Amino acid sequence: MADFLDYLSKNKFILMGGAMGTELQRRGFETKLPLWSAGANLDAPDLVTQIHADYLAVGADMCVTNTFRTTPRTYEKLGRPELARASLKAAVDCAKDARAQFKGRDIFIAGSFATLEDCYEPDLVPDEPALTREHEEQAQWLASEGVDFMLPETINSLREAIVMARAASNTGLPFIISFVVRDNGDLFDGTPLKEAIDKTDFKGRVGVSINCRPIDTLNAALPVLCENYSGFKGIYANGIGRPDDDLGWIFEENADSLEKYTSAAKAWKQSGCGMIGGCCGTTPAYIDALAKALK
């Protein structure tokens, strides 16, 4: 297996997989809140592994661990905080099991951790001691399970972004940080993207990304990222469907078709994005199309 940083320096491009949570739902696993996708790690690990493998089979170069909500905070809402660690470990094991099916290929595992509360609600961001304690714990857990790099992602506020970047840096692993933004590039708490980029530049940061928004929103925000950051950039938008407060996601036709996504992704790569994939509502068909268009 190649070193992640060596791979990036030589290839300049890495194809992510697509969505996990919405894909679990599409395949029949109940992804109700608060656990969202995390419940599958212990209840349906073979399905998690299969989804990772399906993305790899069509050309993805990495697995993003199914650890979006594997925090004691989330499991506490079910009265079972002690399950968080086991769920996280199972998630990393699923990614490793999928990778093992493709011997001879360079495939990397990204240790994902997201905001402690809702990714679109910056008013819910906890206080500083809680942020530090809980994000440091998640990051260290992921590192101890042997991920290749850290992916603090879907971040809506500067306060939490700084803590997450520091936690990722403290693992000693390289990390790429990813924000949810409005079409003007601002984070949801109103922080300009430039400020968020500048203040999360901790040791080990090798890239900045934007994610989990509709194609048009990220198309509008991407120039802001490109103007304010000259390093390695990533982007992964939402596909078909929309968020739902109860189910987590509803699959329905919208403007973000597979054809539109592929066209947008070509422009993203031409703009200098070196990490492209799919977020909520994308499927293996999206990644298959991206692999054929971009690689």
C-alpha cells in the first residue's frame, strides 16, 4: 500500500466514493435519527462493507468510514453511550474488509468525523470544553484503528472547525478539512470561507474541501475556495433527493441528476479540485460515471 501523501503527490487526483447513509436507506436499512447511518455498523456490517466495495468496484480510490454519528453524544440519545466505541471500530473494520477485496490497488481509508450536532444548525454547536473533549476522543479513536488520513467534514461554524482541525492534527495523521457553505462561500455561522481556511491551518492539513450541498450551491462557492486557497482542494456535492427531519433523506427527483453531476465534476477538476466524490443522495452509478469522466 502506498503512503497517502506520496500517492497525492504523484497522482494529484483521488476519487472518493459516494454516500453511505442515504445508500443504506436506499438499500432498505432504516436510518432514522439520531443514529442515522451509525446503527448499520453493528446491525448490518456486511451491508456497510458491500456499499464500500461497490464504490471501489467502479473506481473509487478511498473509503470514507461510516463514522458520521459514532459519538457517545449520539448514542446517549438512545441511552447507550457505551456502544459508540464499538460502532466506530466496526465502521473502520468494514472499510478495511472492503479494501481487502481489491488487492494490488492503492486504496485509502479516510477517518470521518463530523459536527457533534446537526450539520446545518450552527446555533447547536456545544461549548468549547465539550467540543474539545469529544472531538479529540473521536479523532484518537479513528487514528488508533489505523485509518490513513483524517477527514473532519461537513463543518458549519468556525468555532467547531478550529477544534476539529486541532483534533485531527493531534493524531499525527494528514487531514483534509471540509465545510458546508452557502453559495457565497460563507459557513453557516456567517464566517467567510477565507477566515475558516486561515484559522484551521494546523500541522498536517493537506487539503480543504466543501461538501454536502446541492450542485448549484457548491458551483457558486467553489470560486471562493479557489481564490482563497492554493493547496489541494476537494468537493463532493449532494445528488438526488433532499434531507428529511425524520428519515434523514428522501429520494425524489430533483435538478441534481447524474448527467448534471458528471458535467459539474468535470468543471470542478478543471478548476483544480483533486478530490472529488459524492455526498448524500449519490450512488455507485454516480461514482462509476465520475470514474469514466475524470480518471
